[in-house]
Amino acid sequence: MIAVNYSQFREKMKSHLDKVTDDYETVVITRKENKNVVILSEETYNNLIENIHVMGSKSNYDWLMESKAQLEKGRVSAHTLIEVTDE
């Protein structure tokens, strides 16, 4: 995480934004009266929202943990997919 004040961010905006998108850094722009702003890449933001959705429901979380446990115990199976055409 990188913390910079507004003036520092403005002076090197492209550099900071490149770090966010290329290096998955989070930039905190510090402002007066603790009105800070956080900058995340769109990919990081979407991942965060997806995790909130999955973990926000007990049934989703339980299903995910059960699936993880099965995978770790080697209880998996492979299936051949059959392509279906519109004919």
C-alpha cells in the first residue's frame, strides 16, 4: 500500500496509476480531516466485490468450504464435456 498526499499524487499521477494497474498496488490519497481516498485497479475491485458476495452468504460460504475440503482430500472427478449444437 502506498500513501501519498494529494499534491504528491497529482505530481506523479501516471506513475501512481501505473503501479495500481501493473503492480496491483493500492494507493491511499491522504487528505485533510481524514477524508482519504483509496484507489484500486478495476480487477482488484471486481475481485473484492465477488469475494464479498461469496462470503456474504452462509450457504455460499459453506458450499465453498465443503468443495475446498473435497478438493484437498482428492475427492474429485474428471468429466468429458460434450459439445451441444443448436441443430
